[in-house]
Amino acid sequence: MLRIERRLFWLFLHVALAALAIHYFLTPFEVGAGGATPYTQRLFFGFVYLLLIGLGGRVEKRAEVLFLFFIVTAVWFFSINFPENIGSLLYFLAFLGCALFSPALLGHGERLARFSLVLDCLLLFWVLSLVFQVVFYFATSSILDVHGFFHPSSAARIPTIGNLVRFTGVHIEPGTYSNWIFGLVLLRAVVSGRLYDKLALAAMASTALTMSAWGALAIGVYFSSLAIAILRSLDSRLVGRLLVFVGLFAVFMLYLAGKYFDELWDFSQYLLARSELEDASGASKVTAFSGFVALILDVAVLGKPLNFDFCGGCLSPQDAGVFINLAVRGGVVFTVFLFGVIGLALVRVGGGAASLLLGPLAGAKFYYFDPIFWLIFGFSIYFLVMSRVKNEGNSRL
């Protein structure tokens, strides 16, 4: 009995430390003057995370596709950038290497199951950080900077809309929470096959508390894909649950509309203003999209250097979405291939309706180097190759 308790303790400690390490690897934050860059710190935690999840493991034989992709990508981006942007290029390849090495180390079996548990814990941690922040605010009328607690050198930017607070949880901005929750839901889906389970549903619903315009769109697409998947399954039990959920949600929204009419009116006006794309973030999106359309033929195959300004000096080119940013720097063909692989993996997990989720992913505000995107791609291509090998093996029997 004591031995079992000891094993459970070490398992819990290992999973908790790995979840904390991958949190710092994935999560954007700021640093004070004189400190190591946030990219350097995130890479450090990336290596710690790899050490923890790959402890005692070995590289899977079928992982050569990941190493081949890394080599091809490295040569591709060096050919576009050399001799410029070597520093930025090395950071990008380091993030890419850490992300692609993950499925190579995990593969399948006990280590993959443990990594799936790590992702569950991380997603739960992110959601609970937001819930705690909301509960603390309504209990004390004070806004708690949860992000600043876990990242002492950084401070969350927590805006308000009238009387409404846009919460951020452990992330630096409301939009960051929404984008990274969505990315983690997709990563967890391609790793474990659970796209519409209770934790994923709760996580996606929690993004409503950030009042992010992008988050509202992502929620709509996610629950639409769920509804389509349920209706196409022709399972009367699941259809009944969907109708019950829609009914309860409608009642809940009517209750909120009656009790918090003024606040919801402020939020609706905020969404209307954001949809007009006249604020700084919206203007960045418009400028970046226009710049991309203007040079789309130039980057159809070969991208532009990493320091190429395609949006006239706009403050946040990443707001245009990871698809456009990757297409500018790596080429449209390269980026379509990446999203095609992810789309096939999502269809494998959640059926044809899951392909709708490529839309919010394309518009997600990830930088071209952000490891959460490359983890999604790495596990997608690895499991697609593995499932093909398995099917070929079964066909020979």
C-alpha cells in the first residue's frame, strides 16, 4: 500500500512539474530591463519540459518524418533569410525543434498517456486560474493579477468595458487566454483524441469571460462543429443532450439579459465596434491583410525574410493570424501544407465537422514561431504517419 502511494506521489509530482514547465514554454510574458529575453526563458523551460516528459524514453523509429520536416524547414528558411536575421532564425528553429521533438520522444504507450494527463492538468490550470480571478473579483471587488503572480516580471493588461472586466487568468491579455485555450484544446485533441469532452467544452465556454471578439468567433465555430458532429452521428441520445444544452443556454442568456442588461449592452457595443475594425488592433488586421493580398503572388512559393514588413509598420502583425504570418515568411504552399496536415488530423479525431476549426486556427494570434502551433502540427503529422503505417500493416495480414 505504501509503495502504491509513493508511486502515485511521484506520478503527481512529475505531471505537475511537466505541466508547469510546458506552461512557461507556451505562454507569452514580458521581462524587465536587463533580464534574459522572454524567448530565451521560454526555450529554457522548453528543454526542461522535454527532459521531464522524455525521461527514460527513446526516440520512436517512425519519428524520422519529424526530423526530415525539421531539416527541410531549416534549409527552406535559411535560403530565404541568409545572411540576414540569423538570431531570429535560430530562435525560430529552436522553438520548432523543441515542438517537433515532443512526439518523437513520446510516440505511444505509457509516456504518451502521461503527456495526455499533463495537457489535461495544464488546461484545467488555465481554466481554474480564470475562474479564480472571476470569483475573487466578485467576492472582493478587486482585480487580481494572476498572470503577474506566476510571471513576476510581467503584468497582465486587464481592460474594462463599462462596468465589465475582461479577465485574463494566468495569461497576459484576454485575447491571449482565448487564443491559447483554443490552441491547447486542439493540441489535446490530436494527442488524446478528445475534442468534445467535458473539459474541452468547459475550457471553450470559459473564453466568454474574456469578452474577446476573436474568442466569441472561436466559441461559435467550436460549438457549431460539435452540433454538426452530433447531428451527423444520428445518435438520438446525443441529439437530446444537445437540445437540452441549447435550451439551458438560452434560459441562462435570458437570465443574464434581464439581470445585467446594461453590462451586456456595453459588451454588444464593444463587439460592434471591434467588428468595424477601426481600433488599433482592427486597423492592424486590415493593413496586414491588405499587405498580404498585395504580395500574395510574390510569396506563393518562396516567402519573405523574417524582418520583412508586410503591413506598413502596423503594431501587431500577428493579429492578422498565424496563417498570413507564416505564408508571408514561409510561402503560401508551405503554409497550406501545414494546415492541410492539421485539418486531416482533426478530421481523424472529430469527423468532417472538426475541419471547421481550421478557420479560427488560421486567424489565431500566434507568432510564426509559437510552439503551441508547432506542437499541434508535430503531433498531427506524426499520428497521421503512424495510422497510415498501422493500416498498411493490417492490410498485409
